[in-house]
Amino acid sequence: MYTRLVSHTDKINQQLARYGVKFGIYKGGVFEERLFPFDAVPRIIEADRWQHLERGLIQRVDALNAYLRDLYNEAQIIRDGIVPEHFAYASSGYLPQCENTMPPEGIYSHISGIDLVEGNDGEWYVLEDNLRIPSGASYPLIARNLCRRCDADTFREVPLVDNRDYGSRLKDVMDNVNRGGINVVLTPGRYNAAYFEHSYLAEKMGAVLAEPSELFVEDEVLYYRDSTRNARVGAVYRRLSDEYLDPLCFLPESLIGVPNLMCAYRAGNVAIINAPGNGAADDKGIYYFVPQMVEYYLGEKPILKNAPTYLPYYADDLAYVMENAENLVIKDVAEAGGYGVVFGCELEPEKLAELKDFVRAEPRRFIAQEVIDFKCLPTWINHEMVPRKADLRAFVLSGEKTAVWPSGLTRYARQEGSSVVNSSQGGGFKDTWVLSR
Amino acid sequence: MGTLSLERVNRLLWLGRYVERCTTTLQFILATYDAALDSTEGNWKGQLEELGFDQDNDDPVEFFHECLFSRTLTASTHYSMSAAYDNAVVLRDVIGTESCAYVQMALNEIERAEVSPTPLLDLQTVIDMIMAFKGSCDDYIANDSARNIIKCGMSIERMDLYVRLNYHLGDLRKETQKLATRVDRTGISYDRHAFKELIDKIFSPRFPEEVTYEELGSMLELIARVF
């Protein structure tokens, strides 16, 4: 199905270099831009399997949005004891500054990046929910265009759902909550790891790419500092973390924030995409409770499974983790990007004992998961087809309705046997093909 | 004019300036290098010394390598192209990915030429990419103001270099006319008095044949004041 396409792998990668498809990384305090290696062998998802996945993703994101609406307002789920109070409020992503603030249309997570793996048992398992500023959609988006140019016959023959409307889907999401004014993509600047994506998506959705110094708030209204007349901003797709967003509300030392942005947001004069405070729902510890949220808010059985997870915070789970640490993967809930993930089986006995001590001392800081035996995908590396572990980041967009972008970022591990797929750890990416029949 | 902050106006202008600086200095360096092939006696460095390159370096290969590929000297072609790229990449939503790609490729080609056995030959591709970028501005940049700001940046840089290097002075009138046609289409404010004074000097019957170094110096000051 993709044999011809694979023969063009090098050419496609050259084209990606031409378009500056890179990600940034700080190594030893120095910023470096790296090309993101692309493998032309796609992940292929058949139509019926996609429909199942799509239903599960919509259900999950709807539940997560309901949780955020509830948590920052009535907190009924806490009163009902579904999520322990301590657990919810001790999350580092929980922001008291967002309490009793309802974002436009009640949507907190407009763009959700849900990380999944496909188990060898054929089930999809959710590994992580990313509700803050999930990145990565631009890579399969641009790669699809280049692949179509390289091998038109394949795309003529294979019944694929087109994924190239991501920009207009994003625009619809922004327009849905826009409070009057232009749409802006707020980037911390050129030296951000995902800068390519910021600029590319701004172009694709016809929004203005702005750095913080180009925005200001006056009388609780956000403006873009135009050279002739200032333009009111109705929706801002921010690509910087909550804590840096507004130095008058969060970290006072932030030099990349927009002073008083939160005032404009609280006054209902601008939509922030995604809403501040979403970290309270994508905390690795809160992940444990997402299936319960689905049942609690939607009254439905969860369609997608979590990886079997243990919370050392609970005594029974702690005992299990202590007994079975060598068979588990232990994650620090405060870390991201593949950091803070330790496979017990890879540790020397002394290091494993040290890790157990850490877990005992700070049980809320860690979760433990069974190691999922997830599928390898065929991958073209050094001119041969080899199996590599791969995950999928699916993008769920919540506008008037919740919908899943029929594609996604498939990341694969470059090293044989490795499960670490993050770009910052040397991983590459694939396109994700959703078949239309 | 579309939505452009002062920061972006500035970046558009400098994108044009750096792209032009790369083109003109590259051509100037290659012409000087060619002349130096016949003799490395006397002033074989030409006016390159005035651009800030190492006056004490007597090794022609090292000297020209530095002029072309130095990462630290602000007059090198690599430095100029790299600065153009830094501006282009933050303007992707204005100039478009296609135009941005030509700037990216010009930079890639300079880096490829640096390690090539035939660097001077390969540098032609850099010029080709820059020319493609200039052409793509017309086709891909929908914002009239943005397009004209880039082109004004190119014109002002070319004028600056011609005067600074006392090079192609006869072409300054043509360049001034181009600038005069475009500047009011940018929608940005500029120093009209300085521009008028510059026009008077360039279109004086004495120019360029009888122009003095002092007059060239005052023209440089006027060029710096226009934007």
C-alpha cells in the first residue's frame, strides 16, 4: 500500500528541511533546532476501528471538560467523593485564580491531545491526556501534503480521509468562542521548542502570530498593538504555559506574559485557548480518575481504557507498587516530555530500592502503571523495514461540537526495544492514515 | 494595511535588508575573490576590510572563507542570511510557508557550500534561492503593505551598500526611483525630509562622477534616517 511512498522517504525529509519543520531543544543551556525525522510508513487505522476510537476520544474529552467546569465552580465531584479533595486541589495544575470563572461557551479544553498506544491485545489504551498546550498536529499536516506530492498514485488508490483541514477546524474552534475581535496565536517567541508549529498553525488558520510584547490589556480588553490602529483580540490561542501567562496573576517574574490578560479573560472579553487551569485535569495522578469521570458526568461506560494504574497515595496501591516495582513503569506526575519515567525492570536493585523510598516519602508525586505490551509498527530506518514501538497523539477539538481530527501524530522510538518516543528523546514521527472505508 | 505591529513592520524591513545584504555582499566578495586570484600582492582584500573583516589575515583562503561563512562577523554572508532567516521564521503567518522556505533553503545552501569542495560554484544556488524568494514575495504575500515593506528594506540596503562600498553608484538613481514608488504603499511612516534630501543628492547633475567622500558620508546618514 505504501511501498512506493517509502522509496521517497529521503526526498520527503529533504522537503521537510526545506520548510523548516523543526523542533527546538535546550541542551546544556544552548538552544538547538533539530529536524524531526519522518518515516513515510504510516500508521493505518481502518474505518471501523477509527469510529470506535473516535467515540471513545469524544467521550473522554467531554468528561474532562465537564470535570474542569465542575472543579472550578460547584466541585460536585469532590463533594460526592469521586475524586478525593486532597488529590484534586494538590495538583500542581490546579489554579485557585481560575475558581468561579466560566470560560466562553463553558469550554475549557478546546484542543486536547490524547496519547494512546495500541496494545498487542488489539485494545487502545490511553496513556496520558494533554489539555494544556498539546503540540504536534502540524507535523503530520505538512507531511501529508508532501507525501501526496511525492506519490500521487498511492493517494489516488488508498481511500484516505483527508486531514488537511486542521487549520480551518482550529479556526472554527476559535471563532466559536471569540468574544469580538481578531484571532491571535500567542507564542513565547522564536526560541520555543514548538515554534515551527506556532507559526505554521497561525498561517493555516489565518490568525495573527503575536509575541507577548505585541499584546496589551486596557479596560479589561485585550488588544494587538497594530502599527496604525490597535486591534481588539477576541480569542487567543496561547502557546505558553499557565504560570507565564500573566505576571500580575501568576509568576510575577514572567517576562513573556501579558499583564492583566486574566482580568480580560475573567471579564469575559477574550477567550483563552486552552483555558488556564486545565492542568488540574491532565495531571498524571488525576488520569487515574478519568474513567470514573466518564461514568459520573456522562452516565456511560468508558469506551477507552486507561493503562492499569496504581496510586501510591492509596495504601493498597502503595503495597502493590512496593511488591511489584520491578514490573511497573513509575512516573513522576510533575514531569513531561518523557522525563521522569522509569521502568522498574531497567533499574539495578539499589536504584530500585532508592526509587521505592522516594515513592514512600512522596506518594502523591508518583503513579505506577503496568507496562503495556504495545504494538510495534513497521518503520523504515537505514534502508530496511524494522519494527519500532509507536504511540499516537490524537487531537480532539471542542467547538460547537466535540470532534476528532481524522489523523494524529504517530511518534516512534528510534532505538530497537525502546518505548520512549518523544522527539526530545530522539524519536521520529509518522503520518496517521484513517481509512474512509 | 493588514494587522501588523511595529515589531513586525521592523522585522519585515530587516528581512528585506538582510536578504539584500547577503546578495550584494556575496556578489561583492566573489568579485573581490576573483580579482585576488590574479594577484595577492597589494590591496587584494579590496574594500572588504571596511566591512569589518580581519585586516591582519594574510591567508587569502582563510580570509575569504571568513567573509563568506563566519558565524560571528556581522558582514559575512552566512551571518546576513542567518539574520534574514531569524526574521523570516517569525513572519511565517505574514509571508507564508512557501516564501519562508526559500529563505530557509538559501541558509541551508550556504551551510552546504561551506563544506563543499566547490563552494564558490555552490554559492550560486544561494543567489538562486534569494532570487526565488524575491519572486515569491509577489506571488505569496497577500498583504500589500508587508510586501512593500520587504522591498523597501531591500532597496534601502542596496543603496546603503552601494554608497558604503562606492560600488555601482550609477545604479542609485534606479534604486531610488524604485524606493520612491513603493514607500507610500507600505502604509508606514518614514522620514520624508531625509528621503527628499537624499533624492536631491542622487539626482544632482554632479552625481556620481563628482561626488566626494564627505558627500557619500552624508548620504549614508540620510539613508539611515529614512526608516
